[in-house]
Amino acid sequence: MASMSEISTRIVAQTETLSTFATLRFSGDRLEPESITAIIGTPPTRAYRKGETYRTGPSGQTAKGRTGVWYLSTQRAVTSQTLADHLDHLVNVISPRGGSDHVPALRDLIARDRLEADVSCFWYGTAGATPPDIPEGIRKAIERLGATIETDFDTD
């Protein structure tokens, strides 16, 4: 059970957070998006191969992929205002609780196809708010994948 100070800290962090989400991304010239989806069992937010034409957004504009990309964003999937909850969601995708650990297969694919993996963290808070910490357990899970962590933290 969480301590009162831990609960209090979470409530303060949530009220200071205006927006937060995280994105798991794989990229590389040899990336075949279906390979990532087959391993993870979760469809991406967006995916395309190098040279493939894709829509950049709802406006309908198109672009050609300079490299292959597969990414999964928590922006619409996780409603919490706590960044750790968004990151925990991504960790659960690559290493499901009570399910098969996808990390070994993903690491093999990353090595074989010379892919890069990263997790980007976005957090926007009220003026003077303290940016969130990334819990050590989540850091270790992401490092185990061989992914880097990028942060974009800002306030009003």
C-alpha cells in the first residue's frame, strides 16, 4: 500500500501536469513494421517503411519515409497525468506482466536489422512545477531493450 507522502506527491504532480505522454519508437532503413507488430502483438500508432508514402496527419498531407519507423504513443491510450504511468504502459507492451517477455526477440531484431530504439517522454507542467523523475525500474526495463530515453520537459 502506498504511503501518505507517496500519495500526496502523486496528487501534487498530477495537478502540476498539464500534458504528458510517452512514445516507444523503432527506426532504421531495414525496418519492416510488421516484424515489430508480430513480436509485440500491439498495433502501432504509426508505421511505415523507408521510401513508403504515408499521411503526416489528419490534414491529408503525405510524405515519403526517409527511414522505416514504427512507433506507439500513449497520448490517447493512457489517461493518467503521471508520466510514470505512461512509461509503465510501454514497459508492459515490451514485457507484459504474466506474459511472454518480448525483449529478447526485439533485441535480436534490432541487432539483425541494425535498428534503433528509443522512448521519448513528453511532460508539460504549470509554471514552477517540478518535472517528473523516471523511476529506476522503468529505466532498467528500457535499457534492457537497448533503447535510449529522450526527455522533453517544459513548463509555462
